[in-house]
Amino acid sequence: MNEAGEPRDYFTVKEVADYLHLNEKKIYALVKEGAIPATKAAGKWLFPRKLVDEWLLESAHGGVLADRLVIAGSDDPLLAAAAALLASQIGASGLVSLSPTGTRLGLALLAQRRAHAVAIHWGPAASADRRHPQLVRSYPTHRSWTLVRLARREQGILLGRAIVGATGLETLVRPGIRWALRQEGAGSQHFLETQLAQRGLTVAEEQITARALSEREAAALIARGQADCAPGVHGAASEFGLGFLPLGWECFDLVLPRSVYFRRLFQALLEVLRGPEIAAVAASLQGYDLEPLGRILPIPED
């Protein structure tokens, strides 16, 4: 209780142990396993009361919230198509929803148990088996997470009609080209910044006309004539009828708690992604390789 006699928003180790009728040693073990929602502030572990209560509900009888699947993180046309198809199949028996937050914010939401899974991409495909686990390990609850490969995607620049024939990044940083950049923490923005740095190029501040919060928002800005180009995947360019300048391939993965991986809804999503309808969508959008779909990646400790 606080000074006003109201319940605290955060428990200490001792308080959460009393609340759960466990000893403090067990609480520390749960924290180490990433099994209980916790955060560290000024060297002390704190436990958000609301999330602890949700964790208790989720743990009861195999998970009373197992009839929903909330996916945050990176935006993707193919994943959106799969989620829509799954939602149509299950009808009112469950909920499947996507929240395109970008990679970094999605992982933060997963760490706070506000999402069930997060779509991520962070750099070229050649280094993804190292970079993705490294990124995931920076979150304290990662020990209870699983990393699942969905696809390889072609990453590059979405191009408007006026510059559809652009042949390189060098032609897009000249004055007069309007960019819609992504927010910090978005995988497409990270990919672009890496490519620019390798070439010694920069996008001038006066060229930036908008900040898009998702792949589709970036594509829509170009389609509406509010920008000439933006970082994004080939699939988003195809979906909006835009040109595309390829810069390389990346891996597109899902991060989720192991308990969610075995749920009926998530396994149903994998089945939909393996099905002929989504294979046809991938072929029409272009820039997808579904061969690695379902591969489990290890998350080794340093």
C-alpha cells in the first residue's frame, strides 16, 4: 500500500513474494528464467502489479487468454495477409491482431507482456543468425523466448513514379528528392542507415518530408505523392504499385514466449503461412523466400 492506503503500482521482491505466497529465493529464480514480469530500476527488481496479475491469469488452466494472438513489431504485407486469413478461418472463436510498432518497440512490448509475439528484422540476412539473438538478449525476459524464422525478404527503397528508374542510393540523396524516413528502432530504417554509412552518404534534413511509422504508411505516402522514396521491402512496393530499388536480403523472424509457441493459435498461423494461399500471395508480391519458414533459432548467452 502507498501512503494513501491504495495498492502499489509496483511490488518489491519481498512484496511480490508475499503476494504470491512464495519465498524470495523462488522469485529471484523466476526472474532469472524470465518467467515473471519484472524490471530493474536503480539496481533493484520491481514487479508491475498489473502485469503480475495478468501473468497469474495467463498461467491459470493453461492460459485463459490463449484464444488471442497479438503480434507487434515490424509491418509486413505477407504476415498481414496470413493474419487476415487465419482470422477469417477461426471466426469469433479467437482474436488475431497486428500492431505495426517497429522492431525495437515491439520487443519492449513483448518484454512487458503487452504482446504475444513480435516480428523483427535487423540487418542483412548474412548476419541475422548472430544479430537477431544478440538483439533479443538485450531484453531481461529473453530467457523464456523463442526465435522463429518466417522468411527472407528483399529490402531496399520504395520509389515513386517520378524516380522509378533510380539505379542507386547515390541518385536518391541529391537535392530535390523527398524522403519519408522511418522511426528510430524500425528495422527498415536501420537497414537504410547501414547502407548509407557503407557508401559514405547521408539524407539531408531538408529532404525529409515525413516520418512513416510502418511499411504501409511509407508506401502510402509515396502513392499519395507526399514523398518520392522511403526504405521498405519489395512486398510493400508491389502492394502499392511502386517502383523498387533492391539493396539486399534480410531475415524476417518472430520472437515469442515458448508458452505461446505451443498454443493452438500460433501453430495455426504457421500452418496458414505454409499453405498455398500465402505461397500465392508471396509470389505476387515478390521479394520473399519462404524456404526457412518455421526454423527455430537458438538464443545463446554471451
